[in-house]
Amino acid sequence: MNKSQLAEAVAREARLSKIDAVKALNAFVKVAVEALRGDEKILLTGLGTFSTVRYPERMGRNPRTGAPVRIPARRAVRFRPSRTIED
């Protein structure tokens, strides 16, 4: 399901116009991105939790040459589904 399909489904379910559903979906994405950039968690009951994880810098190996390679530190988004989805 892509963004426009999700907006259509939300519009049908909430009995909104498609334009209002797209606006709401865009607002949610904007707020979620800002919250995750600020290291906040987003808990959506019935769906799951979005959070950020920090991975430290580490050394790895180039699989082709075997030469050591520095892998820089990074931040990633983690999603943990609720029990409703897991069951």
C-alpha cells in the first residue's frame, strides 16, 4: 500500500474527503519525523511503537578484499509492532 492508497483508505474509513485525508496523513508524517529526530518515541496503540536507536562507530571488513573498513556511527528508526499485529 502506498501513500495515496493509504489516504484513500483513511478517507473511506473516517468518511473524509480524500483531500482532507491526504492533509492529515502529511501532517502525521511531518510530526512523526520531527519527533523521531528529537529522539522521542511514538506510541500508536493497536499499531506499535516507533523509536530511534543509535549505533556506535565500529570496524568491519570488506568482504571482497578482507581489508578493514570503518563503519561510521548512525541513527536508525526502530518499529516494534503491538501484540494485536503480532497475533
